[in-house]
Amino acid sequence: MFNSIYLGFKFAFSYFSILPVSFKESDDLSQKEVLNVMLLSLPLVGLTLGVGAVAIFSLLDHLGWYGAIITAILYMVLYGFLHTEAIMDVADGIYANHGGKDAYRVAKEPTVGAMGVLFGVGALLLKVSGIVVLLTHHLLFEFLSVLIISRLSLLPLIVLHEFKSSFLTQLKDSLDLWWVMMLFILVAIGGSFFMGSFVVILILGVILSYLISIWLSARLGFTNGDVLGATLEGVEILLFFLIALLMV
């Protein structure tokens, strides 16, 4: 049991970040217990990357907005621009679907089309701008909360959606709904100790996540990992905007 938890934590950080994680050839990452822990560790990945970003900003705080921009970019580097790439693939797939092409095939191509680049750059600018506003106004707990909530909100989507992906279907079958509910309760209680508005942001994040994923899936005609990644980016961008709008 302990080994499955340990492997699940490591798998989460190796898959959703660029942090150096190694495995033995004998490690079986296909076990349901390992995959369940891997998914449940998503908020921890967000928190870890966020704490790293805040630590970087604390060293660059004297640079003002310039230090905040560097921090925002480095945060995205820490997860390898994995979710930003998803926006590009989804945009290409949606426009391919408009043109009567196979959206799934286009979205999975290694190359990126013009619309994917434009939407990816647009999302990048919006996200960096949102992070800069929060950091320069020292809304650090709010920043961390968004990174945790954006990832936590993916878990209900994995339960609710049917995926055009064998790996995601395997993850869906491995995810324990009881532990998902317990994790939501624990995160809500823990977050409320540090920030009074945490539960409100959590509820908003879950609602936004569901609406974005439904909209993207309807436009594409299927749901896959790119939809989840683009949803995560959308939730972060919108929550950064709402927090800035209400608290700055």
C-alpha cells in the first residue's frame, strides 16, 4: 500500500511537472492504486509549483512587475507548458471541425496550426498578466489557491466525462470517488484556514471547470487530455481575472 502511494506521488510529479523524478524498471505504474494516488496528488503538484514560484518571486520582488513576469514564465516552465500546449491543440481541433476535417487527428498532430499559435499566445499573455497582477499586489495565498483549485477541479471532470483516450479511460476507472470527495473536504477546510474566501473560489473553479470542459467537448465532438489541459488553463486565467477584479 505504501509503495503504491509513493509511486503515485512520484508519477504525478513526473507527469505534470518537469521536476526530476526517476523510476525503477520494476515499478508498475499501471496499478489502479498508483493511478488513483497520482490523480489525487494533482492539487499537491499545483501547491508545490506555486510555492516554488512564490519563492522565486520573493527573490525578485524588488524588480516589481519585471520580477513578476519572470516568475509567471518560470511557473509555466515548471509544468513544461503542458497545459498551454493543450490550448493550441484544442484550438486547431475546433477550427478543423469547422472545416469538416477530422478534429481528433488534427489535434493530435505534432505540428501546430496558425489558429493554435494565436490562441496559445493569447492565453499565455492573459495568464502571465493575471499572475503579474496578483504577485505585484502580494495576493500570494490567492495565487496559490488558484493553482490548487484548477487542478482539483479536474477530478470531477474525469468522473463525469467519457474520454476518447485509452489512458484517460484507465485513469477514470482507477479514480476512487470516495477519496475525491474526502480530498475536496480536506482541501476546503485546509484552504479556509489560510484564506476566508477559499471555499468561494473553490466553488467558482469547479463550476468554471465544468462549463469550459462541456463547451470545448461540444465544439470538438470528443473529450481527451487536451480538453482537460485547456480547461485547467481556462480556469486559472478566469480565476486570476476575477480575483484581480474583486481584490485589487
